[in-house]
Amino acid sequence: MTLLDITPRVTENDRLATLPVAIIGAGPIGLAAAANLVERGIDFVVLEAGAEVAASVHAWGHTRLFSPWRHLVDPASRRLLEARGWEHPDPDRAPLGRELVDDYLAPLAALEQLAPRIRYGVEVIGVAREGMDRTRTRGRAGVPFVVRLRDRGGSVDEVTARAVIDASGTYTSPNPLTSSGLELLGMTEIADRVTDALPDVLGRDREFFAGRHTTVVGAGHSAANTLLALVELAREVPGTSVTWLIRNAQAARVSPTEDDELADRARLGNRVDRAVAEGRIAVLDRFEIIRARRAGGAVELIGHRRGDVVTHTTEVVVNATGFRPNLDMLREIRLELDEIVEAPRRLAPLIDPNVHSCGTVEPHGFRELTHPEPGFFIVGMKSYGRAPTFLLATGYEQVRSVTAWLAGDTASAADVKLTLPATGVCSTDVGNGGGCCS
């Protein structure tokens, strides 16, 4: 038993007991948190910026995950669904992103225990304690949270909550194209020629890429999948070409490894290597972008390469450099974040991407996710900050532990367990630009 174990959850008073837990984000982890709260008999509200459930997953729904269904369904969610006759998909098959939504997340969100408590089209723009900025301490734990929302019409509203679980993810917060982490100089000039990671090259975005020279920036599996789609498009549409721009000498995390238990991921690396060897993908290595400019119908990326300042000319740029957490809305919340990866300080050593891959991250729960703000937790991909090693199964265990702790079940909250393949549960397309996890 530790001091953290016996620290009061949210100080109970008559008012707090009547308030819901606010869950930010209706993606896989946010909905899993809701399902766990249903089983605990705790009221909640889910706040989703998109117009539909799992809006970010919809954005990359054309892509297939590495991991099979057996690793993608939250246990509490499965129990709720199966009580209504839902059948688990083939556990050995890896679904497309849209199948993850259509066959699992959408039915989950439609359950009578969840549907009335999900609000769509509301962006969370701030979280605070009612009547208290982050500097005020006395009585803080007994004061409700205030979550400020903005709807699509621009109207601003607030909801109060006994606790807050931030499962908003990082997909809408891509890293910039520069190695420095600062916004690219000249970005406004070329913004209409830059796409975020995971575009639907062979589907809805086909016309944007057809017949053009595209440069994909990033060294991870998000980049690799886009490269292969562009190679396929080049076979179908004359004038389509692709360059792979990476900062290092090679994209080590895309290269296949002998001990990879996820066959689809290994095959992806082999396909990229083959396309490079055949000259279908031009590789521009050791290139660190410092600025960009428009040159007629072209885009020029200026950067350092092998000690020289050089210019790379292209027509379209795909930013597959990874993601970072958006912490702006948490300015008035007392956070304890690692200064390097921007993850909760107790969690950071367990997920350091310089040391860990997906499968070597230890199981963790409420202890590692606790901040100085009682009753506030960041979970899911956002809890990993800038580390690329997050996976859905780990996120499901996070919210199971957190909701148990909120319910006062310390023993269950502390009993965190997780069994993974040796290399983790990864996706072909989701995660940090240098990683593979989903």
C-alpha cells in the first residue's frame, strides 16, 4: 500500500456525487472508458469534436491494422456488446480502420447505456476547476471540474464534472516538417500542397496525387504505407512519382526484422525495400528541412544535407512525421509531465522510444497516469506524449485501472495486467512518424 493508493479519489460531497465523469474523445479509448464506467455504475458524458464516433479513425479508415481483432476489442466493451447479441469478429483477422468503426465502435456507441451520454460536434477548448485557476490550492480537490466546449456554430458552453478523463488522442496534432520541432518557415506559402499523414491516395484523395511528384516526409510505418499507395498510383497514372525524404541515413523502424511476430508489418517493410530497389521510390536521406517556398506550380524544400544547404523540388508533400499532444486546453490544470516526451512523469521511463518498442512497454494504470490534479487523467495515445509506442490494448488496461480507482476499488485499480506479442500490437498507419503502434 502506497500513499498514492490511499489518497482520496475526488473528495466526495453532495454536489460532486451528482456530477458525471467527463470523457474527452469518442475514439476506442474514450468509449472503453465509458464502458468501464457503465459497469461501475458511474455516470459520465463523452465529448467528441467530430460529427461521428471515432472521427480520427474514420480519417484513416482505408488502411489496415497490423494487429488482429483479438487485440482490438476492450473487455468491458465486449461484455456490453455481447449482452445485446453482438458477435466478435474473426480474432485472427486484421481489420481496416473503417471495419474497426463499423463492426465494433459504432455498435458500441449505439448501445442504450452509451448513446444518450455522447455529445458530438463539441470541441473541448479548456478544462479548469470551477472558480479556480491553477494557482489556487485550498479546497481544490472538492471543487468540480469545468469543461469548456465550442460547437460547430461557434457557441461556447460549459459542463461540470466530478472527474475528467482526457482520451482525445494526438491525430489532429501533427508534428511540423522541421527537425527543430518549430513550425516550418514558409508553411503558409505551401499549405495547400501539404497533406497530413495517412491520405487516401487510391480513394478520396486520388486526384490530388495523380500525375504529380509527391514527397513523403517521415521514417515510420505511416510513411511506408503512403509510399506503397503512391507506387501503385504511379503504375496506373503516368507522370506520378514519389520521393521518400528522411532525416537519418535509413528508416530503421520500417526495415523488416527477423523476430517480428506481426507478419503484415514485416511484409510492409519488405515491400518498401523492394520498391526502393526497383527505383519506384527515390530516397532522399539525411535531409533536415529548414524552410519552404512556392516556385510557380512547384514546392521547394530547403534543408541541410551532409553539411550543405540544398533544395528539393516537388509538387505535393505528405507530412508523416508523427504526432504530439495538444496541451493548450489543459493550461489551468496541474499536470506533471516529463520534460522530454510530454507524458505523465511516472509513465515516461516506461515508454521512452529510445529504449522501448510496442511490446516492451510494461502494463501500467492509475499510478503512472496520476497528476497533481486529483481526479484528472490523460489516457490513450495522448498519455504517451511524443512517444510512438502506444497500442490499443494498453489503453484499454489504462482506463480499466483509472475507472476502478475512481470507483474506490483500489485493489482492482492496482492489479494491472497485459499480455502482448513480442513486438507489440501495431498498425500499418497510425502512430508517431518514427514508430508503428496503434
